[in-house]
Amino acid sequence: MLITPPLTPGHAIVRHASGLGEMVAAMRTQRERAVDFEATGLRWANGSHPIGYGLGFMEGDRVRAWYVPFAHQTAEVQCDP
């Protein structure tokens, strides 16, 4: 059984298309946004590849952020947009 640890308030892991819609709707309301890409490494020529991305913004003094895993090597559900 997989147990995902609790996330910091304002953070979410997107595993389904419905979560993508919520994320995009929230991101559209903001002028300033943050983007982060996660990869298996930095050596693309040696086979490193993207495995997920994060998007977020500040809402006052609160962070709102989403992580979208799509190529992790895990038994957990991956997002398939």
C-alpha cells in the first residue's frame, strides 16, 4: 500500500484531467506565475528526460502550487493529459 505524506496547505498533486482544469483556471487569474520542470537528470544526451512539472503563484502571503507527475517510475497514478 502506498501512503502519500500530507502536503503543505495550498499545494496539490494533479493526477487526473479534472485537476488540470482547476489548475489552469486558477493560473489564468494571475499576472505572475512560477514554473518548474523536474527531470531524471541534466544530461539529455545520456537519456535524461522530463518526469513532471510544477506551476504556482503567490496569493497574498499564501502559496498556491500544483505538481503534475507524468513519467515517474512509481506505482502511484500519473497524470495523463
